[in-house]
Amino acid sequence: MFYAGIDAHMKSSSIYILDGQGRKVSSSKVMTSAEGFASGLGRWARRGLKAAVEASGITPWVCQLLKDLKVKVIVANPNRVRLIAESIKKTDRVDAKTLAELLRLGGLPEVHQPSLEARRLRTELSVRRQLVRQRTAMINQARGLLRGWGVMLPARFFQARGGWKDLEAKKLHWLILDESGKPARMARNLATLCPALAEVQAYYKQLTERFVRDWDFDGHKLDNIYTTPPCYNPKHHHKSPSDSIAAMGEVYKTIFETTRALKPDSVTQSCPCGTPPSLAWLRYMDQAVTADPVGSVQVRRRIKMYKALLGPHAAVYGDHVELTRITNTFTNDEQDLGRDFASTLGAGGVLGTKFTWPNYGPKFKNVYLDQSKEDHWKEWISLYNQKMLSKGEFLDLYVYGFDAPEAYAIAKDGRMYYAFYAPEVPVRTGGAKTKPQSWAGEVDLRGLSAKTYRIADYVHHKDLGSVTGRTAKLRVEFADSLLLEATPASAQ
């Protein structure tokens, strides 16, 4: 058996390992991560290892990382360890060594380690306590401000009317339960109501009516749409646990049809957040979303996918343009830096952006709408409003992987619109995975009638001459993208 003392901190941890006779076998400093602990402890863990860490705010996380390596973990009381070791010079390495020695000798004062379920419950209670305090503070502030205007609110003015409070108190039997009788968790660790229940569908109808009719919302952004877990709640009397999964689309149908009935011009947008759409809800929306694309290529190809599934005139939101270039993907330091509106506009999508204004400081500098960005945004949104290609007919005239460069064609108001995109090449610097390059050669302008057309680069306002259909060829050279408008010569 080997004994490890670990002085753990958020970024790095010091490890000191002794054998059964108290001889040092290893000392290292590693990153506080699964990979870091595996490199510092893995060799010894396979041969039998106990580890000691001091109780702190990060201890539950550290313990879980160690348990995943099959390490037996002892959590030490930091106050009592300091009393025992108070005469030792305090450094991370010395603290780790002290923990290892006390662990080997059996003199380590332990503290209780709560279970995963207990930790989760404590976190939920702590968050709830903070939210209640914040709510009370906001109510008191509102009452204080209104008193200055001679307004006295009734005692229960801010009390929830129906909604979640009513649901929490009276409708807990609507929840989907797992086989053990606990609330089942869907994506993002959320509990969920069972869509197979008529009462749940009626609840969402009432909620939709409140948003659209009572509060005058113009539509919905339905986010994090995946699926629901199977339901084992005995009070629901399902024929099969899969009834909850099969009925998921009914809730989205209810939301969509209720909204449409109240406001015919409303927009219901559904986003499955980085995953393919589900046939359960695909019919029940006005606007699809490219759903957290990672780069420009995914924006364009997801637009084409949705046009194929929903029809050539379907509205597809290209998600916020900043996602067309991302660095440090899938880390806590992800940076969304894209400015490529051309990928959404040329492929027939709906433009969008995410920005902050005014300037909130360094944390939001990449999304701050400064003057340069505002000028760029206005230019492209103006083009979108002029052309409205999202309302045109998407034509499936080009094939990925066969036609080069990547191309799209849209017919609208007697004109043809083309978009060509230079292939992206992998890069190893700056955190980005790819970057566009230039392209030169002859492109096919497909789908034209047998007549003459004037060709214009409508982004840079350049006349590129005339061509004659049905399939015309045009020699071009461009960087990143080229958006063209083909207008019948007789219409000019």
C-alpha cells in the first residue's frame, strides 16, 4: 500500500507519495484535473493507493477525480491538521508530505464526506436560499421606490399566481420518474413534466396563452430541445415507459398551434443546441436554427439540411454570426469571434448576432458593438433586407464534395442568386481550427433560363458582365466568399 498527501488548489496540486515504510517514492506538482492526477498518481493507484486531502471548497470535485482513478480518499479536518503540524514550515510540498505521513501512521483527523445526492441537495438548497433573498430584496426595493410616488401595493401583490409555485405545490405527480421513483433527468440535468399527460399539455397551453395573449409576446425561442426520459411514474398509468417519449411532440404542437391561433404572424423558433432535429417537433415551428454551429461551414450545411427537411422556402436562422469563428472550443475560455454574415446570407438563412452595448469592460470585449463592428453589421443587415433571400426558393443544384467551390443557388423575383465559398484549410495557430483561402477558376451558374443575364457581385457592387443560360460559366477569383446576382438583361 502507498500513501499520498495532496495539497489541492484550483489550478495545480502538490502530491507527495510514501511507501508502507514511510520512504518517499514520488513528489510532483500537477494540474488539478483528471489528466493531471492520472499522470501523478496513476502508476501508484494500480498498486493500491490511499490519498489524503484537506477539506476545502474544491474537495468534492477533487475527491471525485481521485475516486475515478480507484484511489481511496480520506478528507482531513484542516483545523486539526494545522494544530498537529503547526511547527512545520508551510509550503504546498510540505503540507502534502505532512498529510501523507499522518495518513500512513493513522493519525489523520477525518471529516464526513457527504454522498453525491446529499451534495446535490445542499447545492439546490443553497441556490434556492440565495434566490429567495434576492427576490425579497427586489420586492422591498420596488415597494420603496413606489412609496416615493405615493403608491402602496397590496400585501400579496408579488405572490405568484399559478405558474411554478402552484405546480410545485400541487402538481408534483406530473413529473417523469425513473425506475427508482426519483425525478428523471433529461439533458442538462433537468427534471421534466410528462408530456403524455393531458393535464401537462393543458398546462403548457395555458402558459402559452399567458405569454402571447396576456403579456403580448410575439413568439418563442424554444431552446435546449432534445427528448424526454422514459416515464415510470405509477400515477400516470402508461402502457409503456416510452409513452413520454412518443408524446413529446404534443407539447410543441400545443405551443405552436396556440401561438399561431392567437397571433398569426408570430414566430416560434426551436433550437436543439448542437444536435440534429427531432421528428417529434420538427413540424411545429416557424423558424429552424443552425443550433450552435462551430464555424461557417456548419452554418451553411445546416441551412441546406433544414431546407431539405422543411422545404425550399423554410426560414432558417443562421444563429449568431459570432459562431462562424470560434477559438478555444469546448473550454471555459471559448471565444466567439466570427463576422461571416456571407455564409448565412448566401445560403438563404436569416441573419443574427449577439452583442453587448454599451461597453461592459474586458470580459465582454469580443462581443462589444464598437463603431467598426456596427458599420460592418449595418452593411450586411442592409444587404439582407434588400435581397431577403431567406424568402426565396432554395434550389438543390450543387453537391457537397463533388462541386468545387462549395456553392448555393436561390431563385427570387425572377432573378438567380449564387453564393460560392472558398474551401477552408486546417491551421494550428491562434486557437482556430480552419481558415478560408482564396479560390480562382471557372464556376457554373446553374438553373438559368435560355436567355442573357447580367451578373453582379452585389456585396462589392461590381458588374461582372453577361452570360447566357441555361448553364453558364464565369471565370472568377475571390477570397472567402463570392455572392452573385443574375438579372435577366431584358429586365434592366
